[in-house]
Amino acid sequence: MQSHFLAAEASTSTSRTLTITLFLVFVAITLALTIWASRQTKTATDFYAGGRQFSGFQNGMAIGGDYMSAASFLGIAGLIALYGYDGFLYSIGFLVAWLVALLLVAELLRNSGRYTMADVLAFRMRQRPVRTAASVSTIVVSIFYLIAQMVGAGALVSLLLGIRPGTTFLGMDADTAKIATIILVGALMIVYVVVGGMKGTTYVQIVKAFLLMSGALIMTVLVLAHYKFNLSSLLGDAAERSGKGAAFLEPGLRYGVETASASATFYSKMDLLSLGIALVLGTAGLPHILTRFYTVPTSRVARKSVLWAIGIIGTFYLFTLALGFGAAALVGGPAITAQDKAGNTAAPQLAQALGIDYFGGETGGAVMLAIIAAVAFATILAVVAGLTLASSSSVAHDFYASVIKRGQAGEREEVRVARISAFVIGAVAIVLSIFAQSLNVAFLVALAFAVAASANLPAILYSLFWKRFNTAGALWSIYGGLAAAVILVFFSPVVSGSATAMFPDSDWHWFPLSNPGIISIPFGFLCGWIGTVISKETDADKYAELEVRSLTGHGAH
Amino acid sequence: MTTEATSTDRYLEVQRSEDFARLRRKLRNFVFPMTVAFFLWYALYVLLSAYARGFMSVKLVGNINVALLFGLLQFVTTFLIAWYYSRYAARELDPIADKIGNELGAATTTATPAAPAAEATTTTDPEAAK
């Protein structure tokens, strides 16, 4: 198979039109579902928790939809295509993380909470300070994640539609097209959340997960069929055509790189460990994942939904392994980097190559490219909707209803505030993303995971399992973990002092690692412990209630 | 968030009961060691990727090396632990939880979601906890 140049040939006409058509079909279907869901959304439980009527399989798909972001699909496939084995390492952390959610968090949270993460954290604490803290960390995590996704969306759409600097699209130049994409994605996500609430958003996730899994499955089968289902020859070809040789199949090309400098090698390996820990411990602290557990009727269905999610997500990451190595083997490393240095277009390029190979030349290639590009858009759109919902729920339920109104807000009023918050958060995310679009924001997803693992996870685990834990402990762990993660990243080489930094021309960095997890996660746990023991507050009565309810499901909402 | 019918004394009583101690013990004795186990197993994998590159690059069959096998094993163990936990929970935890829940009466794990009337009441008295 010769190399294919995505933007130059096919994608300009047939493929671009088809991509846009398919994307519009997706938008039309999901908007119809959202409007239908809005008619079923009457109570606060409907808006925040989708009426708690989803089945284990439905919620498992929706969890997959929330979790398998464009970073997972395009990003990991691209990492594997360019760096081989090290991209795989990333997906393993993302998968193993689900055991933390399954064993320690999902069921107990479902039994004792109602709509948000803070419901569990504040259960036996003073409501106002703890809910404020939980709300702050929810919004920080969600906004970081949102900006990363939306800026990524702008860049990806230009790439996928082949809008290059100097060319125009519907009369827009490349920069205008990026901004237009960010606004369009933002506007759609606001509509999903404001109109459809959790019910609408969940259906969007399910449709998206189905499309993503189908697309990845088809491509995986085609790649493997090309090599007559011989994994070894696929790997051999990938290593050869990547231009990296045998090292392509071994760890060390991307993470923990060994260089001549001993200290650089040391920090590079520490960075790998730090990333590994943040990936595994972050998932169970992501607010938009935690709120998913409330959409099912009981904790046992929550357990089932996590089992489905593990199956779906695990299978998907196995697909990305085939896609990444397939792209390296069939498209080739140089052709991928020619299109996008970060490798984000590896999967669409592979789709085009497979289409040309299997389905009648250029037209087949254009059709496959369009399908996978449309799936990628759907992926971005669904993930940002989930994030917006989680943060607006926290603003309305935790901050407005409990902190400002001291629990005296009516249900209708609370939902109205949640809708307004979704609109405001969406608008803020659009504006921030437009300003951030020329910056390198890829680290924001890793930072979101680090904050979730350093600030949220310690507080959740202490709340559920440690009798002595109290208000001061909760505040210390949330603010301590949050501050440690954000400050360390601010003074790290991803923000300043390196060629790939957010501000490459300045240098104020002193922290050597790009990922703060190895320091900030233990720090968050330590803060929670210190805060607890220096405060005299304990509430054995409320802990009895929390423990009995979380373990037995008695009185669950 | 308080369940109207259940008093604090009742929760304390249940928390001190034999059945509840058994439920808590069975849960913790499973999830804590298992969490430590899979975390160490994963940490071993990350550490080997960082510091044992020679070992990881040993080829086993064709181009399939130790690193790839190790990575795929992480998938296998994740699936197995998830399956094993769900079986354990259904056999060992759920029956005790149901028994305690039934004794506590009203809404239990197997019940339908809370009735609309209960959902409609506002959350808690925010300062009630303290």
C-alpha cells in the first residue's frame, strides 16, 4: 500500500461533504433524542440522574461514552502509531483504573449519595464548607478537561476536513474555521445539557459509544484481516514502517526516555511512574464519571454497569492497539507525522488506507475516512456534554442549593439554576478555549486526572472508610491535593521552560516532572490525615448512618 | 437525605450488630487486599517498563515480546478481578446486605428508586449534620 495524503486528495471533495453529512445526521439524531428526553424530564432526579432508570448495560455504554474521549480514540491510536509500545502503556493505566471504581467507590457512592460527588463527601460533615470545596474541585477538573477537549476539537476538525492554513472552507480561513468549530461544539453541548439533562446526555453517550465501538471494530477486523490474523507479522510491519525498528515494540520511545544525561533519564523515568499512578487513581475521582453511578436504580445495577464499562473500555483499548500498530504498518510513520506531528490523524488516515485497500480505491477511502472522522466528532461532542453536566450539577446542587440557599431551595428552582449554570459554564469554556487554542493544552487532560486523584479520591476514600475523618480533613485533602497538583504543574516544564511548553519563550519552571501525581497524590492523602487529626470534630452517629446505608443500600435515593 | 423513619439509634444499633460486622469484614477483607494486589501488579508492570527494558524486549513468539504479553496480562487480570469480585459480592455480600436491609425495613437495595414524594422534599437541613 502506498502512502496516502489525507488532505491533499480525497478529503477535499467527496470525503469532506460526506463527513459533514454524517456528522449532521448524528447531530440530528442526538438532538431528537435530547428533545424526547426533555419531555420525560420533570423532577430534579430526572435532570441530575436521568430518573435513575437506566439499565446496567445502558449505563455501562454511557460510562464508556463519557470515558472514551477523543484523547483515547485519536490520541492513543496516534501515540501507538508514532511511539509504538508506549501508547499501549497509557491505555493500560486507563483500564486498570476501573478496578478502583468497581471495588472501592461505585456501589458505596451510589448507596449514600444523591446527585453529586459532594453528597457523599458532605454526608457527615459541615455542609457548606465541604460542598464549596467539592464544587471548586469539580469545576476545576471539568473545566481543564473541557478546554483540552474543545481546543482539540478545533484543531481536529481542521485536520479532518483538510482545512489548511491558506485555504478556505465555506469562505472561512483556517483560523476562523477553528473558532467556528469550537463555538459549534460548545453550543451543541449546551443544548444537550440544558434541554436534555442527564437523560438526554446519557442517550447521546450511548449512541456515541455504539458508533465508536462499531467503527473501531470494523477497522480492527480489516487491519487484522490484512495480516491474515497474524499479530506477529502486523507488529513486524509496524516496526519496520515506523522507521524506529525493534525499539518500536518496546517501552521507552515516549516515556522514561533514556538519554546521555543521567539526571534527565532519572526524571524521565520518574515522570513515567508519576503518569502511571495518576492514570490509575484519577478515574475514580472524575466527577462526570461519579455522577454516572446515580443514573441506575440500585447499587447492584451500578456494579453491573461498571462491569459492562470495564468490558467495553477494555475491548476498545485492545482495538486501539490494532489501530495504532495498523496505522504504523499501513500508513507509515512519516506519512502520519506529515499530516499531524502529534499523530492525532493516524486513525482517520488508517481508515482511508483501509477503504482504498478493501472498498474500491479512492471512493472507498473517502467513505471510510468520512465515517471515522464523523465518529471522532461525535466522540468529542459527547464527552464535553458529560463534563458540562457534571459541573453544572455541582454548581446548582452543592453551591447554590446548599451553600447559598442553605438547603432551602425548591426543586424547580435548583434545576433552573443547573440549566443556567450549564449555559454559563459552556459559554466560559467556549471563550477560554478560543483564547487557549494557540497554546499547547494537551497536558490539561493529564492535569485533570492528577487533580481528581490528588484532591477528590483521598476525600472520597476517607469519607467512606475512615470513621475518624471530619470536616477539616475533607477540606485539607481537597484544597491540599488541588493546590499541590495545580502549583506543581504551573512550575513544571509543560507550562514554561521547554520547547513544547504552553509558554515556550519564558522559563519559570523548577519542578522537573510534567506529571505531578507522584508527589501530589500522596500529599493529598497526607493532608486529609493531618487535617483530620488536628481537628477534634467527630460524628460517630452520622458515620453509623453513612456506613450502614453505604453498605446495605438502606434508604438509598 | 435523612431517611425519615430510621433514627440515629437504630443506625448505631445496626452498626454494632453481628451481621453488620460480618458484612463489613467480608467487604473489607476482599476489597482492600485485592486493591493492594492489583495496584502492586500494575506498579510492577510500570516499573519493569521503566527500569527493565532488556527483560521487556525479550522476544517470545515472532515479534511478540515480554512487554506486549505483560500488557495484555494486565487486561486479563483486570477482567478476571472484575468478574471474581462480582461473583463474590453476589454470593457473600448481597445476602447479608439484604438481610440487614429487610430488618431495617422500608427502602432496600432491591426496591425501586425512592418514590416521587420522597424525592420532591428538599435535600437536608444543611447544618443538620453539625
